[in-house]
Amino acid sequence: MSADIESLNTTPQIRKPLGEIFVERGLLTKVSVDRLIDHAKSKGIRLGELLEVIGLVSPEELAEALAIQYRCRKISDFSKYAYSPAMLRMIPMEMAVKHTIFPLKMDDGRLGLAVADPTTDELFQQIAAMHKVKLILYVATRMEINRAIAKHYLGQPVTGPEGKTILLVEDDQLSREMVAKILIKHGCTVETAIDGMDAFAKIFALKPKLVITDKVMPKLGGYEFLYAIRNIPEFRYMPVILMTAAATPDEEKEALERGFFDFVLKPVKEIGLMTRVKRAFQSREALYGKTA
């Protein structure tokens, strides 16, 4: 069987622009869309992502519009169902986390796949070829898919207590204990993770106000972990501090451009660490308010 991707309508058509769909649904005006498109281009991001970030459309409204644009079904509340280990193995956990996708069902040589972004054709072709199946795409919100990943791959709930917590991600036990001791000494509530994948599993329940992560770790490293959580709207602007053993000017530039709030050199010094932590909390309070 050849690799293929199916949608609700298999007749080749020119896709309707996303902005036009929002205008037709009465969510935005044409003038607003034109201005937002220019702004999205200047920031190097897609229109849908910009609209979701600034809150002009809800995640559900974005998913509905993408489903219309790509002639896919929209799906929600699917994390409550049971999924066999064999089904989950069709999409490795690292792939599910990185691309925000989730395997739904296998039926007559067709794999149903929940996706937040139906535009990544190369990835879908790769999956279809790997399993020799046709894909049926179902559009869902990122939070819906991450809820399913957290529950079925990682055994973690998505919602939980939200306190002023720092999540410390470090695979080396001695370094982890040393940094945690400094933070606790200064009155911080600290939860730890042994690598980026462990941190991704815990972040939904902990909802930390700040993450401090090592750069080089097994499974998900610091950069990969940052990319994964930046795909989740509620964590998109959470400060993340990178710990690294060596920071050249080029690496410092890359870390900041990739979205890290700051970086701290290892071995970690108490004054330098707490200066950055204090700055990160101040930045968050300025953005969300002291109660957030």
C-alpha cells in the first residue's frame, strides 16, 4: 500500500486562506486580517499562531478553521478513551511530543491521527510510509493533544495545583541536589526532573512559574524541551533559564534567540543563579501580575 494522506474531500482544490475563513465566520474583519497578516510576516510566524497568542481567536476556533481549510475532521475530548500499547507505539513518544500529534485508531489500513498543525506534509508522508498506511487527519487543539500525550504516554494528569514553583531539570544527581539546595535556601519551592522528557511529563501538573534546565540531557535536551513547551499556549511565555557548562558568544546569542529567558554557567554560583531567578520572576509578574 502506498503512503497517502486522506481528507474529507479528496478532490484537489486550492485551500481557502485562513484569514478568509475567520472573516466568513464573523470572528475578524478583512481589514484586521490584512493588518495581522503583515504583522505575522514581520515576526516570522504563521497567522494562526499569532491569533492564538494574542487571544483574538480561541484554540477551539483556530482548530475549527484549520479543519475547514484542510478539509479534515475536528476532534476533541479524546484523551478519555483507552488506547492500546500497540496503537501508541505507532507514534513514538518523542515524535508525539515534538510534533504535537497523537495516534487515534487503526482501521482497514488507515491510521487516524490527531494533529494541531495539518500543514506538515513531510512528517505525515514519513509516518504513512513508515507504517505503509493511509493517514486520516483529525485537527485538535494543542492542549487536547498534550492532554492525551500526558495521560496515555506519560501517565500524568494535565491539570493540577498551581503554586509558585520552580521546575529544575538536571540529569546529574549531584548538580541537581546542589542547585535545588540553593533555591530552597532562598525560599523557593522546587520540583525536579531528571531529563527533558520527565520535565514534559510533570509540567502539566506542576504548572511552574519558572523552569531551570540543563542543556545536555538524555531523551529531550534543553533546547528540545524548550521547543516542546513553546508549542503549548499556556507555557509559551513562561521563563526558562538554561544551564550550560560553556557559553560562547555564539551560543549565548542562539540561546536567547531560541527563546530562553537567560542562561547560567555551570558549576552554578549562588549569586549568579538567584540574580537570574529574581529577574525571571519580576519579568513574569510584569507580564501576568503578581497573582499569576
